[in-house]
Amino acid sequence: MSLDKSLKSKSTLVRARNVLKRAERIEKLKFEDRWVEGQNALGLPKVRVEKVSLGKKKKKKKEEDEA
């Protein structure tokens, strides 16, 4: 069975994912010191996924206007 071309990714995802895999959630919990070693990997607490937003570039004033 072949994949539809809309589902194929070139090298990385263009959009930010809003769902983390279990291993990624455990990594994030360890980083936040919320992970207890030996804890069950099922039923993990929620982890906030920060979306990266690209800001708009500021328009540069022309040097002629300033002079």
C-alpha cells in the first residue's frame, strides 16, 4: 500500500506538532523535574507543547528619511 503524496515529508515537518510521543513526554518531564524514576510510563501527566511563532520582520527606515 502506498502513501499519499500529501502525507510524505521531505526531511522534517513544516508545522509544529501538538502531540508528543511517550518518550518525548518523559524527556520533557525529566527536564521539568516532574518524573520519578521507576514511575509507570502509562497515564503520564499532561505536558505543555510550546509553539514557536515566527515574528514579522520590522521594516527598516530608509537612510534618506532619517537624514
